[in-house]
Amino acid sequence: MSHPIRSTAVAVLLAIVVGLSLAAIPASAVPAAPTIAAAVTPNAVGTGFFMGPDVSSWQHTGGAINWSAVAGSGKTFAFVKATEGINGTNPPYTNPYFAGDFAGAGGAGLYRGAYHFGRPALPVSTAGDQARQFVGVTGALHGALDLPPVLDLEATGGLNAADLTAWTATWLSTVQQLTGRVPMIYVSPGFWTSALANTTSLSTYPLWIARWTSAADPLPLPGGWTSWMFWQYTSTGSVPGITGNVDISRFCCSLAKLAEISGSASGRPQLFLRNSPTSGIADHTYVYAAPAGGTTLMCDWNGDGIDTPGVFVNGTWYTTDATTGGLSQLDFGYGGPGDLPVCGDWNGDGRDTPGVVRRGGWYLVNTMGKPTADVTFSYGDSTDVPLVGDWNGDGKDTPGVKRGTLWYLVNQAGPPIADTSFGYGNPGDVGVVGDWNGSGHDGVGIKRGAWWYLVNTVGQPTADLVASYGEPSDVPVTGRWLAGGPTSIGVVRPTF
Ligand SMILES: [Ca+2]
Ligand SMILES: [Ca+2]
Ligand SMILES: [Ca+2]
Ligand SMILES: [Ca+2]
């Protein structure tokens, strides 16, 4: 079935020069990687790990917590128990000190997190009940100092590993849905290994590992995790302002990373991806915890055949290989504010890498995190929308630009003359690129409102595939969400 859409009157355009000179902007014009500015906090310690306690009602048996003294001792963050799921007919438990301690920690300038002590039970839907119980007390945790929500896993409730895994996954996904934030798992290696049979199915969630040891690190990690975000290294710590023993944890990374995982989740990209371009609901829905306000690109950064997010915000790239959201794995500077980000496999090695387009100048790099361009040239002008595709099926991605309703595609990085040019769509349509039929050649398409019109053969004036997906205000993304399939579609929508 063919669905014509209005095309411009010019069916065949002469190839035209859209760039006047090669590499008019020298490579050195691309700035070196900017460092990510560290957040300023009065509690920063100069070296070593950033540390903080986690508290519950137990820490009130000796009196109120003096949060100013906690902060003054050099601690950077604190976690406070909010709720504990109680099954059956018992009323759900809320820590009576949660509100006061959460506010007190924030008032002292500490990053603060809230956790739920899980009480797993069957049916698995009780996990959703407990997620709602938790969020009902904590709210969405969008405050500037708020850390990700936490599930404290220490009890099995008698569930076997498969049920406990399903219960945990349900709590996490429900909290993520309710808050727009990616929750974190608190667990000991022993509990994860035995009670959850060391499942690797949840390793895209950040890990708060409980391993009480004087060793220099908590390795090895269970569950397929390759990194930890917080490490509770002792249960018998001492912190000024808190009476008695208290748990203390270390944060993995820099203050900039702490700031990145904290604060408002508002505006962070939420992905809705379907496996078939023309049918089905969202097969993959997740929030990517990159900073708000950026441009989301989907590319195959690790060469495994699956496209995952990269977010470009004013010259900083936040990329991940995870297919279920979570935090960025690699942050680096490339380009600057006002640049238009692109990604593609410029050298045909099977991995996609970044590029930026600045006033018609293209600056492409072949290695993730490399601060200087490998390839530079001019193509298009400052008002064109850059696109990237493998138009000729040779395994390398090359530029295209969309200028109003006209498309200009080129098969090599450098020559300023379009190999293919044609009109497709209306002014205001958003252009997309993909290999919709798995031929090895990319085609094009447009998103108009909620409707998508996709073409397998560039230059063909009628759509091969027509689909309705997403809201008119959603930003389209395209890519392979399953290895081996043709390119499919999805949308990006900022979280609330
Ligand atoms: Ca990949
Ligand atoms: Ca490559
Ligand atoms: Ca190509
Ligand atoms: Ca194709």
C-alpha cells in the first residue's frame, strides 16, 4: 500500500553545491573537551571518597540528629529511611522521623536520599503497592539535592529467586514510572547471590552495595554489575551529630557526578520505542538520567547492533550502552553550545561515534571521548537540518541535509556536491533516517504530527510505510532496538 504525501513540485533536482569550500572552518575551531564544572558544596572534601550516613528511627534513640554537625564533619550526603512495606492487614510503616531528617539534611546542604525497606510478598503486585506507599511519602524526589529513590533489599518474604526478581523489578519500574527517576538497589553481595540467584537482569539500575570491609573496594560485585554507585562499607561508623553507631557509605565518583544524579529529573529524556516501525505499543520505555535540555540521539556506541541514547547538552555528551535507561556511562566534551550533534559510523568499523555541525561545517570523530575531529568539511549552511545515513550501503555513514522540503544526500565525507537530491514532505515536517526494510541502504522519512511517512528508496515521492506513533510534540528517534532487525522508530518526551 502506498500512501502519497504532498511533495514539492520539483521531482528531480539537479545536484547542487551546498558548500562553497572544504573544511572552511579548521579543525582547531572545535574546542577541546570542556571539563564538566564541579558543583560547589560547602561540604566538599578535597581528596578521597565523598561520604555520608544512612539513618532510620534507630538513630533517634539517643536524641535528635544534628544535621549541621553532620554536614560540618565533612559528610556530603545522607540517606533517610522513608517507609517499610508491611504485608497483609498490618498498616504500612512510615519512619516518623523521615520528614524532619530529610528536610534537616537538605537544610544543612547535604545531598539526601530516601529509601524503602522492601517486604516482598506474593502476589508480585504487592511490589507496586509498596512503590506507591513509598512515593506517597517521599514525593517524586525532584528537589535539587535529591538522590535517586532506593529499594533496600534485605528480606525475601519467603519468595523464591524468580518471584523475588519479579517483585524487585516491579517495585523499581513502578517507582520510575511514578517519579520519572531511575531508582537504585541497595543490597549485599550475599543476599543478591543467594536470594536472587545472582540474576543479571537488573544490572542497569544503579547499585548501592553493602559490603562491610576495610578493603579498598567492595569487589567483586554480584549480578553482572560492573560498577557501584554507593558503597556502604561499615555499619559501625561514627558521625558527629548522630548518637551511636551508624552506617556510612562512600560515593563512587566526583561531585559533578553526584550533582548529575541528583536534582530535578524534570526534562530528562523519556524514551518510547517500538520494535516494529508500523505496529505495536512501546516495547521499550525508560527514562535516561542524562541532564535535561539536551538533544537525544540513538546510536550504536559499542557496536553490538543495538542503538542506545546519547544526549548532547551544550557541548557535553552523555552516552550509554544500556537498553533500559539508567545513568550515562561515559561523559565527555565535544563541540560547544549551539552546535548540532550527529552520530554515525564514519569509518565503517561497526561503531557509531559523535560529530557536530556548526554553521555548515561538519566535525566528525572516530573515537568516543576524543576531543579533536578526525574529519572536517563543509556541507550545507547554517539553517539546514543535518541528517546522517548510509545512503549507498557501503557500511559508512555520510551526511545529508534537509533544507525545508528539499533533501541533499552525499555518499562521501568531503565532496560538497550532493549525490542525491529530491523533495519530500511539507515545510515543518521533521526528517528521519533509517533502513526500514533491512536492505542495508538507509531510506528517509518524516514525522508530521503523530504520523510517520517512511520511504525505502530515497527520491521516491510516496511512502512505503505509514505509521501513527507518539504525540505531535514528541521528538522522533530512529534506530535498532533489537539486534539484527530493520531500523524502527521511537519518540523522546521530556519527563514531567
Ligand atoms: Ca549498542
Ligand atoms: Ca565507526
Ligand atoms: Ca555509505
Ligand atoms: Ca533500506
